[in-house]
Amino acid sequence: MIVDCAIYREGRRREGPEDFSDAVDEARAGGGFVWIGLHEPTEEEFDLVTREFGLHPLAVEDALKAHQRPKLEVYDDSLFLVFKPAVYEQESDTVSSGEVMVFLGDSFVVTVRHGEGAPLAAVRQRLEHEPQLLAEGPTAVVYAIADATVDHYLDVATELQTDLEELEAEVFSPDGGGSRHTASRIYTFKRQILEFRRATGPLGPPLARLAGVGASGPGVPFVNDKARPFFRDVSDHLTRVNDSVEGLDRLVTDILSAHLAQMSVRQNDDMRKISAWAAMAAVPTMIAGIYGMNFEHMPELHWVWSYPAVIVVMGVLELLLFRLFKRRGWL
């Protein structure tokens, strides 16, 4: 559905006519641009926008189906950008992502939002309170969306770092992360990092292209070349996020390896203890087995003190084995 539609001229909002074609004509005549926001539109709802703005059918198909990687595509009459904003759910300690598709032309911006993690409402409010930025035209909208998306990434990375520190403390606690759910928590956390990386990683090349990093000659069409330093700043922030995500992924892998090593050491300790107790139980069992064979001619068989003597011998041997195993740390 259509969430908002307005004409912006000289950084100020002006309500446009209901007809998109009239809004574009009015925006072009006055040197402004029209910004239309949609939320999970149906194919029928998007047909009118497609016809009025001449959007490329391949980009329209991506915008309707969603589930796209962050990317930048250049068509004859417009640009098509995909962002994947991410949010951290405090209740469930999980990362969820939405999608924002942006169609950018010479005098129009069409944004399509999928999911609940997109910061478009806040972006529009921010721009409307910064008329000097909004006066730069459609490029300002793209910059504001990219900036808000990466700022959300920084927040999510901070929350994940906090969760990782808690997980690390649990694994390296005195009990060694003995809970049977520890490995499951580590794996779930690694899945959260993977979900986050799917949003942050692919966005690097599009932002670098908008920033003109490594480019020579003309910049991206429909994007003001004066905005390159601003996109470069956003790209630098994204690089920090990607470095943080890479570090988190390495750390959680190391934590998982450490947890598995601790579990292996604990199992070895348990096996040593079991073996030690079994060895101690074997001594009286052996002696009792020998004297239980009921042969007639056995040493000390008719000796009055044979029974207490055997008991004492077994006790002494058990004590010696106990002290030996204790000294070696098996018990």
C-alpha cells in the first residue's frame, strides 16, 4: 500500500496531487522531486507506479518478490538499490532484517519496504527537519537511507558484542559451560551472525560505487557527484561494521572450539575416574574370587586369622590405590 507521497521543493514538503503523473510533472516544473513510499505492495498496486515512472520490469520483479541481496543496478531511466536494514530483537536476542528497495530518477524517488526493520519513517522525518540536506534532491534520500541503515548495523553489532561477552563468560565459567544447551546457544548465535553478515557484507560494493571509491570518470547517474564524500563516510562506517562482524564470527568459532575441547577434557576426566574406581574394585574382587574357588588345598585355608588377614590386605591395597590415583589427579 502507499504509505506516503509528497513533493519536495527547495527542501520543503508540499503535498502533491493524488495522480502520480501530475505529481511528477509538478515536481519537474518547480525544480523539485516527488517521493513515494510503499509498504509490501501487490502487483496490481505497483503497476500504476511502474507505468508512470517507467521502471524497469526486472527491477520491479525484484521489488515485488523481495528476498534480494543489497545491490545497485543502473537502468536507462533510473537506479535501483536494495538495502537490508537489520534490527536487534531484545526479547528474543535475535537479529531480524527487512528490505528497502529504492528507485531513483531525475525527479522522483520510489521506496518499497518489506518487513518491519526498515527505518523509512524516521528517515523521512529526519530529512524534513533538515531542509538544507533535502534540498540536494533525490540523492539526499538515498544518502539518508544508507546512513540510517548503517547506523542500525552499528547498534546491532554492539548488541551482538554484548551477547558474545555473556556467552564467553558462560563457556569459561568454573563449571566450563557444562549446560547441555551451551553448544546449542553457540550455534544459534553463529546463525545470528550469519544473518547479520548477509545484510552487511554485500552492501560494501554498492556504497563504494556511490562514493566513487576507485572510480574514474563520471559517477553513478542520477546521483549528485557532490554527495560522494557523504557516501564515503557511510562506506567507512560499513567497513567498521564488517570488520566487527568478521571478528565476532572468528570469536564465536573459537568459543565453540574451546567448548568442545572442554567437553572432551571433562569426558576424559570422567573416564579416568571411572577407570580408577574400577581398578580399586578389581582388587577385592580378584582376592574374593581366588578364595571363592573352594579348592581343598589352599594356603591358610584353615588358619584362624585368614579371614581378617584377607580383609586387612584388601583394605591396605585399596588405600594404596586411592592415594596413588589421588596423587595423579584421577580422583
